[in-house]
Amino acid sequence: MTSLKLQLNKLADAHTQWQLTDSENRKRASFLYDPKVASTLDRETIYCLGTNGFEELCLLDSGFEEFERVLFSDTSLTFERSIQTKEVNDSLNLTIRRFLIRLSPYFLLSPAHKALEWLVHRFFIHFYNVDDLMRCILPYHEHNYFTRAIQMFRFNDKHSAWNWLESAQKAGTTISGLVMANRCATDLGFLNFICESTTMAVQEFGSNHSSLRVIINFYLKTLCSTILHSLSHKKKKKKKNSNEENFIAQFMPYLLKGLKSKSLDYKRATYLILSNLSNIFTFQTNIKDEILSVLSKEKLISMIMAMFAFVGDRLVRKDDLYSYQVMEKTIKTVIPSLYKEKNLEQRRPILAKITHVFVTSLAHLPAHRRQDIFRMLMESIGQDECLWFAPIQLFDSILLSPINRKNEETLKKSLIDANEQMLNSFNQFSSSTILISLTRILNVLLNLPDQITKNQSTPSTYSHLIDLRLYTTKHIHVFKYQLLTFVNNILSADFFIKMVNYFSFVCCC
């Protein structure tokens, strides 16, 4: 058979194959249009639409520009992938994979839909690149656009890794987070897909690209939900099941990748997942050793702030209760391990770093959750020992903030807000705990200098809380005034007076 004949037969076979999905009505797969409407549109029309979307994407992210030559140039109008060599198709598939990874954060936008339409029409990505297209759309499994996208796939193949989506495809419904979690718990191939997709995205975008967040949020939420709702449920039933061990074995390489990653968001997400895992599973010694070889107490402390900020900024706005539970587990399981088996003198600097993490992350936490998280934190590290750290560190961080140093009005407002915040935070504790804290704050005040000299040293009694070398004389005056104001506000607060009166009444009785 001649070379031309072979190519024509190959083209005919491939053309027939991708049409099998809807051959009865000669429909054409489409993301934007009804299949019957799509079949009436010519190639040039879809190309113009696709290139328009691509140009808009390039304005949003210049990283798309490198894909123009292969996917959106004039030559793509006549490109027939079915007659190309394996090498050409492998190269094309890699380009499509990278493009779809980069497209994922923009999937809900109109330009992405236009570009997708061209790739479906010309390169049949819904047939040849199923996994890559799934990787692009899975973070939006609870959105109607996901439902629309999966209509293009053929799930009736019993060997397909995605045939579990067939019922959602037929019903035209989205996929809930719980369904995703259960799938991860029972299908290790799917778990691997989610984890691998995240590492691929980090590699494609670079360590700290803002577009990574939507992908990492999906990864974090899916994995934490799997641990909290699927695996922990089985654990409570105490069923003899190897799923948990298999899950750990499959996930461990990605856990270690995340802990070592230069991507802050990826690392933060991994810490949160590790926190949830450690609350449910008892790791074998060899696994513990692997994790500890990556972790250190210093690194862990520095990442707690990132976890506070990450949960507050990325998750709470999506699912408040879920995010609160994640934060609760982080506080109760990760933080105590930082100062375990330390004496008081050794613990104090560590505890001060932990409270500093909280007070500098307040702005990232939702207002209605701040008090609860603060109370949990203090109960975890010891309120009598650490409560007094918080107002000192909060006023210190505000005074030393570059923004506040340049703007007196901003500084004034920030200090008023901080005073109110600490007042509300102290309201959650007993009068004895409050009095212990106020006594220690007053002791710090007595030891603070009136003037700041060159190379001013900080007394050891509170050197773990503030550094006087960063202060001016004006700063120290404002700092002392704020601490005195705070002490006065506590002593005159209605809640504190009621506590003292109640305590006096009980003692008299």
C-alpha cells in the first residue's frame, strides 16, 4: 500500500472514531453550542472565535503567548493530527497538556471558553486529551460549566477511568465535594491524578504565581475532605480496611514534595493536609522519620502564619465551617508538638513565636472566627502562661509596620482597632487568668525605658516579645501609652467588673 493511501486510511479511521460519540445525528462536540448548531459552523468561524479568545487570554497572562504557533496560528487550520507521526503527536499532546494546565485558573471566563471551542473543534481534545481536559475542569466540579464540559466526553467505555462520571453526564448535574472525596478514598488512581495535577501546575506556573491558588485550593479542599469525611469515617467504624494504608502509601511522595516545595501556597496546603492526617492516623516509624527529615521546628513555626493566612484568605470565604474545622485541627495537633518535652525557659520563646504568628495574621481571619481561634490557641499553649503575650505583640507589630510609620492616621486607627480586638479576646477568659496577664503586662511597663539610646538592649524578661533596637523614643512612648490604656480598658470593662463581683459574691457565700 502506498504512503498516500496509508495516510488517507489513517485519516478516515480517526475521523470515524471520534465521530462515534454521536454518529446517529452527525452531531459535533462543542462546549459553547448545541451539537446540532455546532455542526453547521465552518472551521474558519470557530477559528476566528478561538483566536479572539486566545488573544484575550494573552492580555490576562502573557504565559499563553508561547502556545500561539502550534495551537492558534494559521497553520492549525489545515493541521490533521490523525495523519501525523507519533513524534509529532507526542509533541502536540505535551503542548495541549501545558496549555490546559495554564487555562485551568481562567476556565470560568469567556475567553477560555472560546479558546476551548477551537481546541475541541480542531484537535478533538475531548477525545484525544481526556485526562488533560479533565485536569483543567476538575477544580470547578461544583459549577455548571463543569456539567457542560463533561457532555463532550464519551464515558460508556468500561475501560475509561472516568466512567464514574457517566451518571452526572446523563443527569446534567455537578459533582459534590463529598463524591470527590469518596472517589479519592476508594480510587488511588484518581488520588494520584489529583496530586500529580497539582505538581504539574506548580511546575508550569512557577513557584509563586498567583494563578496557582485556584488549583492548590482545589487540591487542599479535596484532600482534607477525603481525610475528614471519608477515611476518618471508616476509621471510626473500626473496619479492617487497607484503604487507609494504601492512601498513605500513595500520598506520601506528594506529601514530601509539598513540604520541600518552593511554592509557598503548595507548602501551606501540605502542612494543613499533614495536620489532618496526623490527627487520624498513627504514622509508622519509617514514615515519621521521612517527614521529620524534611521538617524542623523553626520551619514549622514560620509556616503556621502561612496556614492562618491561607485558611482565612482562601478557604473561609468558600466554606466557613469546613475551614474552621481545619484550623481547629491544626491548632490542636500541630502546635503542641512544637514545645513538647521543653521546660518553661525553653518553651517561652517558642510560645512567643506562636502567639506572634496569630496576632500578625488577624487581618486574614474572618472577624466572626477570630475570638474562637484565639481561645483555641490559648487553651492549646496555656492561657495563664501566654495570654499576656498577645497585646504586647499586637501593639508592637502595629507600631513597627512600615505603612503605619508613614501615616499617623492609619496608625491611630490601627491601634484603636487592636485595643478593641484584644479587649474582646480577653473577655473569653477567667478573671484570674486576666489578672495574671495584666500583672505581667504592668511588670513589662515598669521595665521599659523612657528614652531609647543607640544600640538599646532589651531586658531578658521580655526579649522574646519585642526588640527595643527597632524603636525610637517616640515609639516607646506610644507603646507604653497603649499598654496602659489597654490595662485600664480591661479593668473598667463591664465584663471584667461582673467577673470580679461574681467572684466576690461566691467568696462571701
